[in-house]
Amino acid sequence: MFVLRHPVAGFLAIIPNVLPIGAVFGVISWFGLPVDIGSTVTASIALGITIDGTLHLITWFRIGIQQGKCRAEAVSLALGHCGPAMWQTTLVVSLGLLMLLPADLILISRFGWLMSALLGAASLSDLVLTPALLAGPLGYIIQRHTPVDPAAARTEEAATAIPERIDLDPVEMTPGKPHIGTKSVRIRRAD
């Protein structure tokens, strides 16, 4: 709430962070699996990792808004910048923690598979639910409270402008004639 400068935005941003934990522990309860101290510690670790991904997406979304992009373009920018790192990190860490599954000590084994499950659910939530919220109500609040940087917006417009085309005078392009000089070069906008 403090970082987003709005209590409703903070509440909306916490949904994709808490939902995976509630879902995984709900499934554990549904199947009657025991929950111990080692299991509860995984929730706080997964929450920290999930919040990190959410804040990265929100930061890059805000940068897109400052550049004058619409919400859909800003979401695309955020996902394009953060998405690959988020799912790759989740994959590597989850596979590494799954190596604890065959451990003889039950607490260690349970910690490994539970962390893998929580990280997988958190990554899915961050890559699906957070962009949906940014394209919807959360993005609206952030967009309303984020000023557009005129210099960044002009740079963005210049980068997406229609490129110029260089046409050479056909007289200069005849075979056997040297192509020297610039007086025959005309620059015009491509239509």
C-alpha cells in the first residue's frame, strides 16, 4: 500500500501473492496431509518470492505508463521484461527443491515438494493474475497516480514513428556511373 501510494491498489496487488498459498494449503488440508512448523515456514518464503515478482511487474508497468503507453502496452512491456526471468527462476528453484523429495527426514522431504508446489502456483498467479489486474482495476489506479514523463513519451513516439525512406535519383543509379554525391538523394516519409 505504501509503495503503490493507494490502499485499494495495495489490497489488489496482494491477491496474486496470497491466493497461491491459500490454494496449495487448501489442497493439503483437503487431502488431510499434516501441516507442521516446516510446512508453515514455506508459506512465508513463497510469499516473499511472489511479492518480488509482483513488484517487478508493477514497476515495469509503471515505467510503461510514464512513457505514455496505454495499459495494455504497459502490461506487455512488463511481461516482456520480467516474464522470462520469473518463470525460469521458478523452474530452476522448483526443480532444485524437488531434489529434497527422496530425503529420509520427513520435514526436509515435505519442505522440498511443498516449496516446489508453492513456487509453481505463485509463478502461475504472478504471470496470469497480476497482468490481468494490471490491465484492469489495479492498472487503472496506478495509471491515475502515475504522471506521464513528457521526455520519455516523446522518445517513445520517435521510436514508434513511421520510418523514413531514402530514394535515390534513378539517373544516379545507372550502371557504370559512379554513385558519388548526395545532391540527388531525396528523403520522404513512407506512406
